[in-house]
Amino acid sequence: FAGAAEQLKEALLVNPYDTQGTAQAIQRALAMPLDERRQRHSALMTTLRKTDVHWWRTRFLEALAEAAEVADAI
């Protein structure tokens, strides 16, 4: 449902409309070994630090400028 799912690969992804799948993901998270939880958390935090709001803003403005150039060329 969001582009963040593509970037946050270590997260347990769920479809919010799938209650059974969500329950299974919660169960998996609760049963996850501590070492795996720590590894996933560390990887997710690294990604979040690299792709903060400023990163998203820059990417959005670059895409907007590209679209404007294409539109001007038409």
C-alpha cells in the first residue's frame, strides 16, 4: 500500500484489510528470536536514517522537475 514497503524490506508487511494475515504477522513477531529482532531493527533504523524527510523531499522535487521538463518538451 505504500512505497515504504519496498524500502523497509526487514519489516513484517501486512495487508491492513487481511485480519488473519495481520494476526499471523503479530504472532511471528512475538515468536521471533531476539537476535533476529535486533538485526531487523538495526537494518530498519539504518534505512530510516538514510531516507529521512529531507531525502524524500529531494527525490520528490527532482521527479517534479523531470516531469515539468517532459511536459515542456511536448
